[in-house]
Amino acid sequence: MNWLTRLTPPGIKDIFSKRDTPDNLWIKCPKSNEMVFSADLPGLLHVTPAGHHLRIGPQMRMEYTFDNQTYNEINIPEVAKDPLKFKDDQKYSDRLKKARAKTGDQDAMTIGVGQIHGIDTVVLVQNFAFMGGSLGMAAGEGFITAAEHAISNNLPLVVFTAAGGARMQEGALSLMQMPRTTIAVQKLREASLPYITVLCDPTTGGVTASYAMLGDIQLAEPDALICFAGPRVIEETIREKLPDGFQRAEFLEEKGMIDRVVNRNDMRDTLANILSVLLKVDNIKMTENE
């Protein structure tokens, strides 16, 4: 106890106590290092003034995509939990519990059905915040459920991808989801239904090697990392420095790997225009999200 503490009357510290300030009041833009007021982000669709597209979860993605932020969520069938009883530095079952508590979701996939400028559409969103959006049995089941719902109701399917690849804790069972989802895409084509992918940051590994790159139209958000193996792995393998922007959305567009890079602010209008052409819809409703 110092001399100032001894001289300070009881309770005086409470009067001048430091006010609690939320830790997330401001965020730093990774692109410009500019501080952005968090309360402004929803109005900006979580795109910073410098143009950096922040990662967002399924709820925000659905609200930014569907008319009037209105949609119905489709339940995904349950799958076996921790089928391999996998454990590294912690149990897989414990990792699942933590991811579910963190995100409020059961797994990485969320399905919504609503309208995009008046066009009924099934939208599947992959949540990178849930164990890196990794493709496991539950995620594979989510994709198949979305495809089956689209086919049963004669609706197009739009998928927003974001993943670090296959879920290693499920071993070969995870890898099996690659052919399963590919077959689901083929069934959509046999039903003559549009399948559009929107590649978000990051889309990598087994997801890139399967349904992410099978869209009839493939869009991407600006500067999204899109690859199978990441740039660091490739540089270490070939012992060479890669070109600037390698494996980013703009690079892939230039090389013809994707059709178009679309800003998040324009994504809903772009999807509506593409769907209207593919579905031969004469007029689309130009509604505004609230």
C-alpha cells in the first residue's frame, strides 16, 4: 500500500473508476490499418471503407442476400458425433462443443430458403468460424440436404463457400463428402436447376477440389483466397517466390478459373440478374433490404 492509497478516503476510487469499454467497439481494417467503428459495419455490409470484405457468419450472409432479410431455415439431419473417437491435444467431441458454443450453430453449414429480388432460392452458407468451415459428415449432409430441397421444390441453389478444407478429425469419412457433394451437384444439373457458387475468403482444400468449383456460374468476393494448397505450402515446395496476388480472386478471374469478382454490396443484385437469365424470368423485383 503506497502513501497515496493511505491518504485516499474510502470510496473515492469508485467515483473516479475507469469506465468499462467494450473490446469490440472498434475494429482495425486489415487492408488499410484504419480503425472502423463497429456500429457502422452492418450498414456497410461488413465491408470496410478501404474495401476489405470482413468474414461474416450465416445469419448476416442470409440477411444481406434475401429480400427484406426474410428467410426460412431448413434443418440438417444429425450425423454420428465423433465416429472415430478422435483425439489429438484434445478430444474431437470437446472441439465440437466449443465450436457450437462459440457460433450457436450445430455445424459449419446453414440452409435458408427465401427470395432474391422475388426469385425463390435455396441458399447454403458455410461458416468459417465453425472449425474453419471444415468439410465433415455434417457439412456434407448439409450440402446434400440443400440440393435435395432445391430439386424437390424446383429451385436454384446458391452456395457461399468458406473453408480450410476437409475435417481431419473424421479421416476418410470427411473425404467421402467430396464425391457425395459432387453427385448432388450432378443431380441438380440433371434437374436443369441453376447451381451458383460464391467463393468467400478463404475457400481451400477439399472444398475447392469438389463443389466450390463446380458451379454453373462461379463468383467470388474481392481478394478472397481460393486454392487447394495455400501459398506458403507451395513456396516451400517449389522454393520460389509466388507472384503478387497469387491464388486471390482477382488472379483467378484473370486466369479464367472464376467468372466474376463481385463486391458484397452488388452481390444480391448480381445473383438476381444471373438467376433471372438462367430461369428465364422476365421481370425481377428490385426490393431493398431493410
